[in-house]
Amino acid sequence: MSKPNLAVSAISLAVLQMTSAAAEEADQTMQEVVVTATKTRAASASVAGFSTAPLLETPASVSVITAQQMLDLQIRSTTDAAKFDASLSDAYNAVGYAEQFSIRGFKLDNASSYRKDGTAIAGDTQIPLENKERLEVLKGLSGLQAGVSAPGGMINFVTKRPTDTPLRSVVLEARERGTLYGAVDLGGRFENSDFGYRINAAGERLRSYIKGADGNRKFVSGAFDWRISPQALLQIDADYQRKSQITAPGYQLLNNATLPLVDADVLLNDQPWTRPVETTSSNIGVRFEYQFSPEWSATLSANQHHFKRDDYTAFPYGCGAQDLYPGYCGNGDYDVYNYISKGEKKSPLTAQALLQGRFATGAVKHELTVGASFFKNSEKWGDYLYDYSGTSNIYHPVVVAPATGDSGPVAERRRDNERALFAQDIVSLTAQLKLHAGARYVQLKRDEYVEPDEDELVPPPYAHTDIGFWLPNLALVYNVRPNVAMYASYAQGLEHGGVAPLGTENKHRALAPSKSKQVEVGVKADLRQDLSATVALFEIRKGLEYIDADKYYVRNGEAQNRGLELALNGRATRELTVGFSATALNTQQRGTGSAKLDGKRVTDVAAFKSSVYADYAVPQVMGLKVGANWLYSGKKAFDAANTVFVPNYHVANLSASYATRIGNVGTTFRAGIDNAFDKFYWRDVTPDLGGYLMPGASRTFRVSAQFDL
């Protein structure tokens, strides 16, 4: 059986099993489900440390979306989840391509900022959520926890584990433009209860809000536990995803000066020779935990990730008639290039060993973690095809013939090797005051292929980097009351240098690694058992990377982001669940020596962004809930010189759900309207590849049904 058919077959089998069970109960009358109060927020996370810890005691800003919240909010992708966290924004998040984000105004690194159970995975495609128990977002530096990672933070996807009781769940969904989705979630224990399983599968026919950006996705995963003894636990998981979708490029400025007036559903990559971007990704993970005593334990974990992409685009860039690069012609004309890059591959491998324990020195208590980690990654690609094919128009599309040719043979172009030693001690100085002191030493090695200049016959030798970094992390946490904590922290982070994009003189070359620094203070409070509030004030500084006047991608000067984050999540009353997230950012570029950059705002970052969500259980109708989500984003700078800004926007989303029972099957019907007032807005104004604008989705209706046996 092929892997795509396996996902569809698993869904069909689960539906058949449930409908058969329902038929046996056909003589029973329909009953309403009894709704009980369940937790509406996560109280703990693992992304900010080396083990799961209460959010109240974590000296960092962390947000969590649970699997149940993903179901309730009909979240099918990280892009959907980002609507509920104001610190998370799009960053060249093109439809049909990789989901890419920024946190606190800094774009995440595709090679290091996306994590599965704490291990690095490539963020170059849509990361599946069907087998994820939680989506955790750490805001700010993560040098101690992760080593290499972008300064904005990281996103950790926590894998679902086997359940102790049988789990049989199916979700079916349809959206108005023809998107169809089905997923199955099966869990439980075998006859020998020491062995557990969790199987997830999904199939999706993709019909985007952009006409013609169609595709499909198949996913399947399995997770297994073996309780070897009361002290030893072995966990193994694997997943596979294949996605094929035509990508939707963004718009450039008319005359490289003014915003175009367009419809959100127009596909610029619309040529008879347009082909979908094909991606496959997979993971194999293993984790072994041994409990020496109630106080001491050891953990060994590893994950092998594989990613492959064949990239095809009728790519819009520039205006040859007016010699604009970038920028479209004033009448809407743009140059079309045939872009092909086949066989791109990444294969990050991460391994980690931890020893954790608790002990006391006199009256002082310690929670100690020491460990070592290893990371390696190989990146392969061939010389891409990027040739002029003709001219089209954003208002009146024109068919052009593709430039002939293909991408070249695939070879390894970059390889990374990272070794690290780390330690952290959480010291209870008093009953209310804790000191978190830790450091990581990272040894980075990188070998990178250097492309020869056009007049060179022999390629220059590989560029080689071999350098070590110390990354300290200090924090104080003071519990004003058992349910209120204040913290102050200082951290250093590390990231690989950015890779020079297409169109630069040093394209594909990566800059040297660099450090960043952060100071943060915050207050957290559990206002009641299921309602929390947080406030965080921070400053992050890092080297500024940009394309200079000579078209070289360089690091020069400094990017400084100062911000305030507010959040409120949980159950306000028995009937009302609320979520509020707001981020105010002051971003500044300085120290470049260029009047066009110094003192200017960072591109694609709103000075203020907020998200408000409310869900109300209607007391007069058992099982009925209605909800609404309101998003606001302030204006954003399109270019580094701040000559063009895109306007602010408001977007409203509406939802409703009804939970009941049909026979012996628990059933939940859900419906929603995204962008209920059909507002046009520019959701993403990335500076990448010369600068592109991407419109947000127009009004979209969706309905789904969940069946739990």
C-alpha cells in the first residue's frame, strides 16, 4: 500500500468503524451530551527549559495551544494558530510554500527555530499538526535551551503519545472553495498494557483563496511506548508527509513606489506551464528515560528529519521596460521568470543526553540539569534555472512561453556540525525566591560551497567555519503570592548568519554566526484555577543584516527591538472563555552609517498588534457555543528606508459549535467564517527577494464534524 493511500484508508476505516457502531444503536433516540468544565488553557510547557514546567514558574514569555484548542478553533496549520498570538507574525509566508514566521519582530530561522519535541527540524514546508499534542511558542532568546536559534524565539511541536484508554476520533471538514479535509486519531494500549500506540493520518484537497493555487496533502504518523520497567520508558515515533501545491507569489510596488490595487484571489503564478511545488518530509524520533530514584533521572533522545523539495514557479520580478529591479511597471506589467530548482534536500539529525536531579545543600534546594547535545545537517541543491520568459500584467494576465532548461545536478552545498555542553541549576534561595543560572557552550562547524565568479574556471575552496561560543542565561523568579510571580532575566543567543538571497552579488552565501542579547522583566498570575495573565517587557539587540548599495548581503550596525507583551487566557466565567494577546514593538535600525537605514523602523513589523478571542457556551441550549476573534495590526514599513508603509487592518472571524451524541458516538459540529466582513488587507510585506506584498485571505466559510467513539 502506498503512503498516500495509507492515510486515506486509515480515515475510511475509522469512519466505517464508527458508523457501524452507530448503526447498532439506531434504535436509540438522539441524546444531548453533558458538557462538563474542562481546562481551556495549558498550565505547563517544555519549550523554555529541559523538562515540562509550570508556566507560572517559567522566567520567560511562553504561549501554548493544546490539541483540544486546535480542534475547537479549527486550527489546521501554524498559520491558523498565529491568529491567536500577537507576537507571531507572517514572514514571507507564501500560500503553497513554506510557512514562515517572525516572533517579536525577528524572522525565525528555517534550520533551527522550528522544533519537534525540542529537536531541530527544517521549517521549509507546512509542519503537520495532526500528531501534535501542543504547539509551544517561546518568545525571546533560547541560547541556553537550543543553542542556535533566531533571537525572536522558537516554535516547539510536541508529539502526541499513546493514551491509557482507547481513543477513536475522526474529523471531517469542508471549506467553501472546495477544500476537503479528513483526519483520524487512534490511541490506546495493546493486550499487554506495557505497550501503547497512537496513530494519526490525514488527507487534504487544497483549494486556496487564491484562484488556482491548488494542491493536496497526505500525512501519516505513529507513536509507540514501551514501559520496560517501572523505572524505564522507551518512546518511538515516526511520521511522513507529502504536499503538492501551486505556490502564490506576492506583489511588488508599482513604479517601485506605490501599492497596487488588486483582488486578493489573483494568482500571478498562472501560466499553462505552471507546476506545483512538491515537498516531502519525515521524522524518526526515539526517547529513552530512566528513573534512578524519585530525585534523579536520565534521558536520551534523538530525531532524524528528512526534507525534499522540487520547486517550480512562474516567478514575477521587476519591470524590464522601465528598468525597475525590483518593482512592477506603472501599468501593472511585470517580468516573468521560469524558476526551477529540483531535488533540494535537508537532513538534520539531533541527539541529546540529560541528567536531572534534585538535592539540597543545607537549607538551599537545587534542581540541576546537565547535558550534551549533537546536531548535524546536510543541505543539497543544484544550480537553479532562473531565466526571463516574457511579460505579463497583474490586471490582464498574459500567457508567455517558458524559458527552456532545467536545474543542474544536486550536490551538497552546505553542512553544519554543532556540539554543545550545557548546565542549569534552579536554586531555591528562599521559599519565594529562585535563581535560574545556566550556560551552554556551543562549538559550531560549517563547510559551505562557494560559487565561482563568471570568469573563474575552477571553484574556490569551501568556506570553513569552526568557532565556539558561551551562552549564559540568568533569571530571578520571585513569588509575591502562591499564584503571582515576578521575574527578571538576561540571556545571550546565537544564530547562523543569514543566507544571501537571489539577486545579490554573494547569493547563497551565509554570513558568519553572531550573538544577540536580551533583557526581560515580567509578571505572571493565575487569577483563578483556569485563568492566567502575563505581562512582559523586553529589549533584544542583534547585528543588522541587509542588502547594501553594492547589492551585497551584509551584517552591519544593529537591530534593536523593545517591546511590551500582554496576555490573558482561560475561563472568565463558567460560560465564557477568553483569549487576549497584544504586542507593542519599537524597532530601530542603527549604526550602519547610512541615513537611509539609521533610525528607521524594521520592515514587516507593526508597532502594535493584538488578538482578542471569546467563546460563549449558550446556557439555554446544551452543547451550543458561539465565538468570535478580532485581529488588529498597525501599519508596517515595506522597505528598510521607510519610504512606503502598508496601512493597518482589522479582521473579524466568527465561529459556532454544537456538541451532542448520535447513538453511542460523541459528535461535535463546528462552523466558522474567516474574515467575516471580507476585508482586503496586506498581511505580509516581506523584504525578501526584493520586497513582496501578500494579501490576506478573503471571506471563507468552513464547516466540520468530529466523531468520538
